[in-house]
Amino acid sequence: MQNIHKPKAVVPIEQKVALTKYEAAEYSNIGINKIEAMLREPNCPFVLYVGPNKKLVKRKEFEEFISASLII
């Protein structure tokens, strides 16, 4: 029996709808700890909950938030 694996699709960050905190940090040049703190803020406009423990960053909303912010 052969073990056939499909190659994993590589989607560029700028085409993704949601990013991990690591991708968001790399994309924005903001540190992981700061991204995590921002995701914990009440009513964070760019957090996407996936189940009870996983948080993703909605890329477009994150970009808009960053563009509108003078200080983070």
C-alpha cells in the first residue's frame, strides 16, 4: 500500500483570510506578545475564535486597525 500525500497548498499571507498570531506578527512586524495582548482585549475587532482555545487574526480587519492606529 502506497502512502500518497497531496502537496500542501502554500497560500501567500496577503491572500489569506485569517492568520495565526505568528503570521500576523511576521506580516505586521509586531511582536507575538503584543499580538496576543491585542487579541485578549475585549471587543477586539480582528479576533476570530476557532473553538474554545484557538484564536486567529482576521487579516483585513487587522490591516484596517493598524492603518487607523497611531500608537499600539
